[in-house]
Amino acid sequence: MRLCALDLETNGLDPKLCEITELGYVIKDFGAPKPLVLKSIPIQPEEMLDGFITEEITQITGITQEWLAEAGCLFRDAWYQLIDDLVKFNVEYIVAHNGQNFDRPFLLEIASQYGVSDPRFEALPWLDTQHDIVYPKHQPRNLINVAASHGILNPFPHAAVFDAFTTYKVLERYDLHAIIARSKIPWVVVRAMDITPPF
């Protein structure tokens, strides 16, 4: 089965207010020794204002405004590369760590803002290595700890293509069909309600 593991770096957590600064992805047949595509794409905004990349973001991701200005392309160009590769290589699933809560909604929101939404991307099912794998009960769920607990060392955490490849290597330690089956179970969201009497 052909999968695309992807990861994003951003300059914040809110896709309505923030931008993607790096897109990394790996297209690979499950269990194959070599990937078909291994791509890292720095992304700069159409207008890079001072403070676009804060010192905190640089400390976390290593991304600086100078690096983006020199190496980055516009989101549209990165997006078209991704869509072209997904189609060209007949990708069946996208894989990400916490992808359903972060990567997928971020990509959909930014694509919508830039007017480049694509139904082919929206139709692809996702596998989430944070939620669709049954880990030991007290296993920390962040990617660094999950990878380490499986004997996988990511030498460049928060570099998108390395996080994407690490995600793929974690996935390959498990039964893919069981993960696909689990990914199809509907999520149930439970919210506490304030039942304080209004008097």
C-alpha cells in the first residue's frame, strides 16, 4: 500500500492567524526499503513582515526569517508540488502524527485562504499515529517519545521531512490493516456542561 507521511512546521497554532513555514513529506510503499519521494519545502509568506518568525519559533524549529527568505517558496508552489506527487504516485492514505487535529485542518484552512483547495486532497483518508495506534496506557504520545520507545532516533526533531519519515517508521512497526480499521471508528467528543442552576 502506498502512503504519504507528512509533517508541517508553522509560526503558530491557529491556522486562521498563522502560516505554514515548512512542509515535509515522504511517499513510500509500506514496508519497502526506499521511499519514492523524500521532500522538504520551506514556505515563506507572500509578504514577510518583521516578527513573522519569533525567537520562540526559531528555538523550537530552527527556522529563521533569513532562511525562509533565501530558501522558501510560496505556499501555492509547495501545495501544487504535494498535490502533483499525491496524484502521480497514486497515494492511498496520508499519514501524520496528530494529523487529524493539526496537519490536516491547517492545510485545508491555508489552501482555502489562498483559493487553492483541491477535492483530491480532501478525499484522501488519513491515518494518525497519535490516535490510530494502541500504545501502552502510560506511553507519552508526542512523536519524540513515541519514536524513542520504538528504538527510532530522529536526529532533527521539528524538521518537517525528518518528522514525517519518523512517523512513517513508527507506523511500519504495526499491522497496517488494524490501523486502517481503527482509523474508521468515529470519534466521540464528550464535553462537560455547566449545570449550575441560574439562581
